[in-house]
Amino acid sequence: MTADISLAAGRGYLAIPGPSVIPDAVLQAMHRPSPNIYAGELIDLTATLVPDLRRVARTVHNVAIYISNGHGAWEAALMNTLQPGDKVLVPASGRFALGWGEMAEALGIDVEILDYGTGKPWDMDQVASRLAADRAHQIKAVLAVHVDTSSSIRNDVAAMRACLDATGHPALLMADCIASLGCDRFEMDDWGVDVMVSACQKGLMVPAGMSFVFFSPKAAEARARLPRISRYWDWSPRANPEEFYQYFGGTAPTHHLYGLRAALDLIHGEGIEQVWARHHRLAQAIWAACEVWGSDGPLRMNVQDVALRSNAVTSLHIGGDNATRLRGWLEQNLGLTLGIGLGMAPPNSPEWHGYLRFGHMGHVNGQMIMGLLGGVDTGLKALGIAHGSGAVEAAAQVLAGVRGEQAPDQPATSCCG
Ligand SMILES: *Cc1c(COP(=O)(O)O)cnc(C)c1O
């Protein structure tokens, strides 16, 4: 092969942290004429989505369905629980936590950030002392991003609940599971989460355009206390989709509902525990390869502590402009698209070109991950970027089960001090 022959024809692979790869079953379910929205199949189908969404989130409580991306779900969660002047605490391990905080600020909410940068998890002792100091209970909610897709740090949501309980603080625990849902273990009810936001285009494998806000009875009480609420974002009617889409809310996201039905069938056909286990094993193969590459070259995973690594996304630094060169080479030559770095350096600054991310969420399997890793290995060689050799071999050993487990799929929950 000479360097000027492109090998990109064939099925491309979008390995970015959302939107994720769309299963053929989802695409086929969406490939149809518009249905009757007043009666029949669509109404029946929509009713089946609610219990199956609850099973993914591990909750028996409510879910409101929106026609929006994740930013819409962020806004919906805030609009249904808070009013201007209310205070929220935002422990941040990356760009997405800051983004949710900025949205709250724009709504007139008083936002206090505990910023841990892009390399560290929440400091639960610091969170505990902040909550304990708030004797007047001015903090109405904690905005907790489970997996921050920029840094790929997975924070411990159960520990946040333990922290609220230990300090006797009544603030709502609001979790962003847009990146993690259907990838990393998440237990809404067991972990005492009051509000959880997600969107359909990551672990849920549907094209972008639909989002979800799950809420507990305690969060519903907060909603009931608000003097007014945006008609569009009000979650009460949306948590009853049959009522909502027939009488109140405008046109249903018809094709997305069919797509989501197919995606939920895939998830529950496999079993949510098995879905998490698959993501974890595939992530371990990626980490093993990255460690080998980094053993003799500039590539580094952002998250050093394996217990803090997400199963859905891996944020990497490779220095210089190597990330931009590698992404460009892989897309042009192999049909493989990797994610840009986000929140690690100012956009398009010289440093920005050294960061990238692998998305490994949703519809991914062993041969795809081996293709991703083999592709990256090829790109490193083609571009002359130094790297340890044997990365693909190490990943194969993980997937073959002949290399030991590297980390539990969930850190042991620690209580705060
Ligand atoms: C993708 C993502 C968002 C934003 O979702 P959009 O659909 O792009 O609006 C927010 N939070 C996290 C953790 C995400 O991964």
C-alpha cells in the first residue's frame, strides 16, 4: 500500500462520544411514513416506552419525554424545580458540569461551583463541609454530572447522596446521565437521585432529538411549589405521554418514538446488567491499548485512576497537533471518526490540537472496538507518532479473557467525612 491510497470506502465508524452508532434495527424502525398521531399503533407504542425507560434508569418514578437534545433536558430539569434567586451547588469535573451551571445562571439561579478541573473527581469532604455550613438550607439542588464527557471522569453519585444524608441536607440531587445512561451502572432509586436527565443519542442509540427527565415524588413536590412554570417545559403533562401528545403538547416525535422502541428492545433483550458489563469489558480493552501506546510515546489517558474512568468515553492527550492530525488521517484514510477534545484547552488554541476522545457508548461490540484500536494504531504508524507496540495485542488479550480484570465497574461507595 502506498500512502496516497484511501481505505475509507465501506461502512464508516463514528467513534465520537455522541451521537453514537445507530443500530440498523433503529434505522429500520424509523424508516416509515408518518403514523396517525391520534389513535392506534403510535399511542400504544408510546405507552410501552415509559416502563422500559424506567427500567434503564432503575426507577419506579416518573419520566417526561421531550423533543430536544440534552441541553433541553438540562433546562427542563431546572425549570421544574427552581426559580430565580434559588441557589444550586455544582461540583464540576469538566466542561459539561460547568455548562449546566451556566444554563442555571442564565435562568437567574445563584450558582456556586466547586471546580475540580478536568483531572479530579468531586472532593466529598469539601462537598460535605459546604453542605454542613449551609444551615439555612439555601442550596436547593446539587447538579451532579455522572460522567463528564469532556474529561471522561465518572463521579460517584451514590456518594453524593450519602453526603446529603450524612449532613441532613434537603437539597435535591439532580444527575446528568446523558453520557452514562445505558453504559455505566446507574441506579436512580437505590442511589436516591431526585432528578435525572438524559438524551437519546448516546447510550440509547437513537438519532439526536429526544430527551428525558426522570423525577422522584420529592422533585414533583418542588415542582408543585413553584408559582409559575413554562408551559413548554412543564414536566407534569409530559410524564403522561398519551395525554400529552394527544391533547397538550404539539406533535409527538413520531419517528423517534419508533426508533426508541427498537433501541429499548435491544437493551432489554440483552439485559441492562449485561449491557453495562459489555461496556466495561470493551472499555478495559481500550484502556489496555492506551497504556501500551503511552508506554513509549506521548499518548496519555486523561483519567489515571481506573475507578474514575467511564465505560462510555475516553479522553486522551497526545500532545502537539497530533490529535488533529490523527483524527484527520483516520477519517480520510480509514473511514474512522474520533471525537475532538472538549473543555481541555481553549477551542482551536495550539494546545487544543493535542486532545481527542474515543466514544464507546451504545451500539458497540468487540470487533468494532478492535477496529477502532487497530485503526488508531495504524494512524500512529502512518503519521510517525511515537507509541509503544503491542497495543492491539493487549486489547485482544482483554477481550479474550486471558488478561486480568483492571477495575470494578463501580467504585465502592465512600461516605463523606
Ligand atoms: C452530550 C452531553 C450533554 C449535552 O447533550 P446535547 O444533546 O448535546 O445537548 C450534556 N451532558 C453530558 C454529560 C453529555 O454527555
